[in-house]
Amino acid sequence: MTGVAAPIGAGVAAPIGAGIEDGRPFRLNFLLHLDRDLSPAEAYREAIELFVAVEELGYDSGWVIQRHFRQGNEHISAPLVTLAAIAQHTSRIRLGTGVLVLPLEDPLKVAEDAATLDVISNGRLELGLGSGPFPGAWEAFGRDLAGKQRLVDESIDRLHSVLEGKSLNSIGEVLYPPGQGVRDRLWQATTSDPERAHAAAEAAARAGDGLQLSRANTWRGGSSREAQERQATWIETYRAAWNDRVRSPRVQVSRAVYPHPDRAAAVRLVAPGVRRWQSWNTSGEPTRSQSVEDYLAADRALIGPSETLATELAADPALRDITDLLVSFVPGVPDRDEHLRLLETSARELAPLLGWRPAAVPVPS
């Protein structure tokens, strides 16, 4: 799978994105979900294989989720270790964490590991930070959820300081390997709580970090359109607060897509995965009795022909001012062959309809 074909149909239907440094409207990234019942060895081999495939397809970056103890039934509890292995099998694609749960870690140790990975990967790490969705992880690590926001803020401040080369002890020792490259490529995943999201977006902008937003699903109430519009206002807040004269603002928004020429057939393909997710869910939301179609609607999963998905994405107000579109193929993570098909279709059909093209590869001198 090399190269990316020209857009299907009559050309670019409706570009999205605010534009990036190389003149393209946005970067195309993918989010890896590994929640099938594989052995750990099989899961990590599949992760490497998928990253190799997306690099060949021209994706700009690939991102891995951190889940402790298979919470959410994901396999990756050590994202930086996993990305170090992936780095040895790839050469161009950027490697991201979406997200690393920083308040459960020692920021100094994260800085050491991240700086080392950045050297190993020749400067390809994109370090996304967040607080994670599972209270059980906080309990296991002995962290108090009552002080969650304070601990998040303190952890991010500490990581900034360490990566910037500030003195770490009384004899003046500093981070090694140096972490300025990683510092320039930090991202903060803002909360989905409307009462705090604007402040979180402002904080990310003031720090010179990128802003990460998750899928605009409706599990928290309201319509998908309302969720998208809320995200659009958070992006406006972030861009308005940006005052870094060296770095450019970076906004990454995640969307679940499932491009397939036959929507009914696609729904049948995802149905087993939806039922699997529902059987794993212990919160009662959504319930086991909910239909697959209702689940997909609440999850805001875009399923169907690439042209239809492109039209829906182009109408999404949160995508107007992004620099990065992060696609994932949920709910119901597909098997290996279907995953590869979705990756290829997204890069060769869907994303070009939105104006994306792969970055030019420098010609060796």
C-alpha cells in the first residue's frame, strides 16, 4: 500500500481545517484501539503492523491510548514502551499518546522516558496528556479523585519545567537526554465538562501546548450538533488565548468514521463489536437492550460511503479551525484485515474529499 490516489468523485467536496505550515489544510492522524481478545504479544505485533501500514499510506501520525489493567479492554498500559517498539519499524510517521494519564505518573520519569523515546525515534514523539476516564486507575495508584484537577495542573506544570531544562536538585542537574523537542510537541486533552473546558483550553494555549478534543458523542446529553458546537467554542477560546510567537497553535479533534460503500453492510460488520462493548460496560450507559443503530447514533459514529461521511464532516463546526483530524474506527474495533481496509479507504477516499493530501516526501540529495 504505497501512495495515495486522487480524490474520488468530482474532486474536493468541502475542505476542512485552518491550514498548516506546509500549505495543506490539516494533518491526517489515526487513533489505535486494541480491545479485541488477543494475547498481549498478538496485540503488540498488530499495533506495529498497523503503524507500518499507516506510514505507507501517508498518514501524518498515529496515536495510542493508555489504559491500565485493560480498562476499556484496551491492551496498552505502557504507551511510551509500545511506541519505542513501533519506532524501530517506522521512519517517518509521528508517534503520539492519546493520552498518557500524567497525574498517575511521576512527571520527572515521564520526561526521561519521553526524551529517550524522542531520541530513539529521531524526534517523532507527540506527547498528549490527560487525566483518563477510569476512577479505578486512580484508586489503584493511590491518587485522590477529590483533588483531581489540582493534581493534573501540578503534574503538567512539573513536566513543563523538567522538559525546559530547569534545575532538578541542589547540585544543578537537569534532564538528560534534553527534552526541549518534546516540550515543543506537548498536547493537552481538555475536559469535556462545559463548566471547565474553556479554562482548560486557555491554559493549554498559555502553555504553548496543542489542544486535543475527543469525539463529540452524546453520552453526556444533548445532540451531536450541540456537542460539536461546544467543541467549536472551546477551539475559539484556545486560539484567542494563544500568544506563543515561536510555536503555532495546534488543534486535534477526534472523529469515529467507518467508510464503506454499503451502510447497511457496514452496520452488520460493526454490530458484533457494539455488542461486545455493551457486554463489557458495567455503568449501565448504554444498556444492553439498546439497539445497534441507537448506540451508533449516540456514539456519533459516522458510517457509510466516503462521500456521505465527507459531507457530514465538512458540516461539523468543530472541524473548521483544526490542524489535525484524528480518525478512529469505533465502536467495535475491527479485525486486522478490516482495520487495514478502513485505514486505506480513509486515506485514499475520505480524507482527500476534505482537502487532505499526504505530505511531500523530501527527495534524497
